[in-house]
Amino acid sequence: MIADVVDVEELLSRANAALARRDADAALDILRRAERAAPRDVNVRLNIALALRLRGDLPAALAALDAALEIEPYLFIALLSKGAILERMGLIRAAASIYKDALTIAPSPDKTPPGLAQPLARARQVVAENAEALRAFMAGQVDAVRSRHAHAAQRRFDEALDLFAGRKRVYQPQPLLMHFPGLPVVQFFDRELFPWLPRLEAATDMIRDELAALVSTGGMDRFAPYIAYPPGAPVNQWEELNHSRKWSSLWLWRDGARQDEICDLCPGTAALLESLPMADQPGFAPTAVFSALQPRTHIPAHTGSTNARLLTHLPLILPGPARFRVGNDERPWRMGEAWVFDDTIEHEAWNDADETRVILIFDVWNPYLSEAEREMVGAMMAARNAFYAAESGAGPT
């Protein structure tokens, strides 16, 4: 047995030398001997496929790769090679399907061998182009049906079309703290679920004026960095914004506690917020904050704490273009327009303007929670606090 292993390795070495000389016939002769000695050796199969491809026998090369995949179905290099051969044969849609499988198991960029960078880039390009073509074809086929229905139905259908075509990916809630089961997974929620939104939007000028008066007396010094990790904590995507005034905040409610000084300086804003169904989760919510983002600043993709509550955004100062993405849905902020979204779904923000953007952010109960469920969630949060408070030392937040 040991002699067989050594013999196969020697044969592979000789075959590789022949392939380096681009002598496909000599390589195949050697590899067929190796195949007889080790019929389930995937490296032998891969090299046979390479030799056949070099000789121009693409169907046979494809069969060799399929034989390797029968032995090891998740063999990344075999999938990538199979996609390339199908593409070379003009079977672009089949190639895209195989490339997509290969990309799901591809090594991370920092672990990708330099020689695979270009083939992987090509695989991503073929997959993306095929998704666009499929999406365009399906959209054309269903347009007559789609056009008969209202915009709200079209909007959700269009995202389903993008997902089905592979043009976009599915985003699921990724709560950092607590997930409440059975709630709909929605990126931006329908306005009809929040009858108080027009009243909030109508108060935009009042809220902005109170904020301006507050800033005029204390300047922006009242604002503090939104991201403030302690030394030694992993900052991950927050390295640039950690302890930075590029993204700063001024709290009206923080972790369930009313910030009396700021609320007293913004009495109309505080009264309005108190009239809304802000989430009540002791030690966690409600939260209400003026959020300032400096010019040309990006808040990287992240997720929030729990789907039991949702976040509301109301723009107050928009000096130029500014964008916000939740999952697959990217929207520009517009003055006088608020929205409510699930922040446990990946989201990010950009201020593309040359001046600072300021919005009001506050959380409200998820409307799909019953009153009983809201009460129980609040009690559960309080119980968690009590559990950790009973032990001295720093507990989780």
C-alpha cells in the first residue's frame, strides 16, 4: 500500500511536468496509470480534467470533473473549473449556476491563493450578469400582470423578483440581544401601521427649531461620539468611528432613562415623543436621540438589539444628498418624511453632502406585538437586569 501511494505521487509529479510543457497527451498517459492505481484520488481526476481541457476535449474534461465531484461534492476548485469549462462551451446559464455554488464555498479573500483571484472575479461577474439577464427576462414576461396591480403590491413583488433572480440576497434579522419569534420580517414598515406618523412629520419645524436653540446655547459640544468602545474591546467595523465626532449624538432618552436636562430644553419634542408608543423595556428602551453625521461620512453595515422594537427616523437637517439602506431597500432621506424600520436587519447610512446631517431617532414597539406581549417583554428585560445586578462586577449590556 505504501508503495502504491508513493507511485501515485510520482506519477502526479511527472504528469505536472508534462502539463507545464503543455504536453497534454503525455500527461494523460501518465494520469491514466495513476487513475488505475488510485481510482478515488480527486487530485488525479482534477489533473485529468486539466489535461483534457488543454487538449481541447471540453466534454471529456467536464466528465472528469464530475467524477471528482462524485467523490468530493464540495470540492471548490472542481466547481470553479467546471463553471469555466461550461462558460467556454457557451453554456453561460449553466456556468452561472455552477459558479454560484463555487462562490458559496470560496475561501475568504485573505485566504485566496493569488492564482485564483482572477477566476473568482470572473465567476462573480458571470453570476451577476446572469442574474441581471434572468431578472430582465422575467420582468418582461410578467409585466402585463404586474401593471394591473397597485404600487404597494408591485414594490414587494419587485424585491421578490430580484431575490428569485439572484440579483439580491435575503436579509434575516440578526439581533444583538433578543429575538422575539413569530414577527414578520420587514425592512421598512408600511406607514399605515403607524397612524401617528403624519403628526410627527408635521412637527418637523418645531423639533428642528428646538434643536437649533439648544445648539445655539451650547454649540455642538453637547453632542458626544455615538460609538465609544472602551480600550481593549474589539471594534470590528467601528474602528474609524470609535470615539469620533464624525457620528455624534445627543440623547433625550437613553437606555430607558429620560435625560431631563435635554428634554427640558426641548419641551415640545419631549412632549411629542411621550405621546407616541415608544418602547418600554427597562434598562434598554425607550431611546430617543438627535443623531449628527458629518460630511462625507459613512456608517458601516450593522444590526440592532431586538425586533421587539423598531426604529423611527425623522430628518431635521439635510444639507444635501444622504442615503439609508435596510437589507435590499436603499432610500434617500427627504425633509418632512419619516420612516420606521427593523434595525435587526443589516443597515447602513451615508451623508454624501458637504455639511452635517441631523436626524431624530427613537424606538417604538413593534406593532405586531400584543399589549400582553409588550408587558411580558418589559418584565423579561427587567428580570435580565436584576439577574446581572445581583452579582458584583461588570455584566453584559
